[in-house]
Amino acid sequence: MLDDLVQAGPIRVLLLTGDYRTARLIDDLLHAAWTTVHVVTHPTMDPAAAEALLDYPGCCVLVDVTPEASENGLALLEYVRMSAPEAPILALGTHEDESLATHAIRQGAQDYLVTSELGPTQIRRALTHAIERKRAESELVHQALHDQLTGLPNRALFLDRLGLALERSRRSGDPLAVLFLDFDNFKQINDSRGHAAGDMVLATLGDRLSSLLRPMDTVARFGGDEFTFLFEGLTSEREVVLIADRICQAATHPINLDGVATTVTVSVGIAMVADPSVAPETIIREADAAMYRAKERGRSRYELFDEDSRRRAVQRIELEAAIRRAVEQCELRVHYQPHLVLHGLDEVTGVEALVRWNQPGRGLIAARDFMPLAGDIGLGVPIGRFVLEHALAQLARWRARKPDMTISLNISASELRDPCLPETLARAIDDAELQPHAICLEIAEADLAGDADAAIHALEKLKAIGVRIAIDDFGSGASTLSRLRELPIDALKIHESLVAGLGASPEDTAFMGSLIELGHALGLDVVAEGVETEAQLEHLRELGCDAAQGYAISHPVSEEQLDALLPAAVA
């Protein structure tokens, strides 16, 4: 309320009117309403009036908008609003005029007052309400333009400030730079410690980053675990690099999470703006591309955007669009790589379903070359569902010819987190009229490294359907034996890097034998991936491995090619 301002000191009112009688009337009314009011009167918004407004940003402004008092009172209102966006403004008129009042409100006034109807109580109430409305308006604007968690500017405000900085750069020629920061291990913190811990990390880092900057610089929370920076007036690229280095160093200082010191690292991309006519979104994209380059080169570092970065950014944008088009236009295919059982008849009784992209002009593209990006842009789950439905329908046809045929399906981290996956899987199995035990879901060891408890819970829901579950790429990550015992799994698929040394290295052969024994001790089947030679196959048989998969057995093939490997249909 206005009384709060009174306690802080005299109320200051800037009165803009060219009419002496109006000035005298308003001055008398204000002094009758408050004993500590200070009124500054100017006929228009000249430099002296502007100085009064800027020197006392908490003052209220009364603008006489009648034609007799001002040549263009409405334009004056707009000028005041632009000069002091935080100041409450009241428009004054000599008589009731609905049209003039409406235009005054549109130009930024909180209210329109008729001077002949004013008394001390009315003017006090009007000023009080104007201040409260301005406060509420300012709070709404602040909430709309600031991140609630960190209190920093958000994406919208950052882009607005960047646009204004580009305007200034066009006039002055001064350089500016934009930095794009992304956590290297934020998802791991969220998964292992919970979202409250992640929020604490974001808030702490936001404060820490703000303390590194000059008053004229901007740091914003751009979204999720991404922060952006805007720097103006830097004289050289070296200055920007030094700032980026300080940011990376500051981020690595431990953060206390419930008594546990937690360390995070960040990757930073730098875009120097040489052409101020470029769009703000383009600059952000360039800084983002440089940040991805930093991640590719080892993380916990910064990289400058250059022509190579520009080329990669364009390629990434084009690839994103092409992947979306591939899903929409049914360019995806499912191929199958057979498993060979290494005891008994050495026969193929199962296959792994592998998605391929049949891109026009390029042919078949392996999943490793497009699925990581597909996951980043939210297409991991829909692509996974396509493979699931297509592969199960195909398995049903094969089991009519070979009743013991099974199929393995890769489940990504995003699919594992999808609460609808168990229902989707169960429905697809029913639609294909299959037995659940004919399906094995493969989850990469790395995808279980975050929140292990959540992963176990998700796997138990899938296991309840009756499907088998395997840990894929085992030996490439950092699973602990205690966690391995807790997981509701049926098989281990040994990573190809551990298969490569069989026969050539006694140590590698012994290590593989130990892994196979470990799997069997836990009651699990063991499958070796990436088997490329007959010698490796023979060593795996000797070591007691249950099954093998790799080019020594078969490349991934189309469903038509696999048909030729299976026995004829039963009459």
C-alpha cells in the first residue's frame, strides 16, 4: 500500500501539466491527502522531468491528457511508460470523456481521473489503487519472464534482451557473445538423487553463475538444465574464452546435497556475433551446436562455434527433419539378426529385431546412426512401438513354421520410463496371439546406471507380463554385482569388446570364462555378441556359452531373407 512508501520517506509525485490551475489544484489535494508528499511539476516530459523520474524510480506520475494542457497528452503517456515502466501512471482530464479515458488506459495509465471530481480522499485512493495495480502487473510480468526455480530470466526474456542487444550492436558496432551451457550429468543426479536434489543443483548453480557476471550481463535458465549467457562490450574473443573457462570451473565446485558433496560438470558453447542482423534464434542455435561439439570432445569444456560447427548444426537440423519424415512416411524397416544356440543341434531358434531407416537416396541406415537423435527429439517411444508391433506380427507367422522361434527387442531408456509400456506390450502380444515367453526384452547396461530402483520397478512390471528380460552390452558399463542380483532378468548379453580377444589373449579368454560362470551361477543364460570368426565360436562352445550372435553366424537380414533360413510351413 501507499502507506508503506510513506514510512520509507516522502511520497514523490511527478505532475505533467501545462495548465497552472490544474497544477495548483492537484498540488493542494496531494498535500491535503499526505503531509509528506513532494510534488515536482513540469509542463511536459523534458530532460528535467525525465531526470526526476529516473532519480526516483518509485515515484508516481500524473499526466494531464486534456488538449488544453498538452499538445499530445496520449503520446506523453506512452513516453512516460517507456521511460519508467515500473512507475504507476494516472491520467488527468477536466471532464468525463469515455473515449479519452479508454485511450489513456491503452497507453499505459492505471486510471483516468476527472479533476473537478477529486478531493483529498479520492486522489489518495486513486494513487493507492494505481500503485497496487502496478505492483500486481509487475509481479505477473516478472513471473512470465523469469524462471520460478532460479529467479533468473527465462527463454522469452533472454531472447528479448538478445534482440535489443543486436539492435544496439547494429548502431554502435560493439561486439556481443552468447554462451550456451548444458549439464554433463544432470540426468544421473535426477535419477539417482531425485528431482528435489536436481532442483537444488539448478538453483545453486544459478546463484553461482549470476555472481560471476557484470551488472550489464545476462544469464538465463533457457530450459531444463540449459543456461544461456549474453555479453556485450567485450573487446576480444579471448575475454569470452576466459569467462567460459571461469564458468566451467565454478560449476565444478561441490554442491552439498543432504550432507553429501556432489560434483557436476558442464559443457559450454560460444557464439561470437559478427553480424548483428542475424536472428536471435540463429545465434542460440550456433551456441548450442558449439556446446554439442564440447560434449563430443570429452565434456566439461567449452568450444567456439566455427564453420565446422555451422555445418554440423545444419546437418543436425536436416537430420531431425528427415527422421520425423521417416516416421510419418513409413521409411522404417525391421531387420533380424539370428542367434545361434551353441549346444545340441547348433540351430537358429531366435532373432533380434533391429530397426533400420530406408532413407531415399542413401539406402539402409543402422539404428546407431539415427536412434540417439530420434530419442533426443522425442521419437524413441513411437519408433519402439513400431518395431514392437511389426516384429511380433512377423514372429507369429514364423512360429507357425517353427514353434520354438523367439524374438528379442531392444528397449531404450525413454521406453523403459514410459508408464504405458507394459500395457502396450501386453496388448501387442495379445493382438499377435503369442505366448509372452517367446519375447525377450533387451535393456542396455548403460540405461540402468541412473536410478536403479526405478529401473527395477519398471522391469518387474514387464516381467509380470511373462516376457524374458536380458541385460544388453554387459561388460561395457559399471553394473555392480549386488545390483545384478536384484534385477529381474533372465539373460546376459556379453558386449562384443569382450569377445574380440577370445583366443588371441589368454587373459581375455579367462575373463570371458569367468563372466559365463558368473551368469550361470546367477541362473542366467549367457549370449555372446559380436562374434565374427569360427575360432571365437569354438572358444565360446568350450567355455559353455549358451548362444552367440554376430557376423560369423549372420548379418542382420530382412524378413524375406530370414524366411529362407527357416523350415517350410507345416501342412
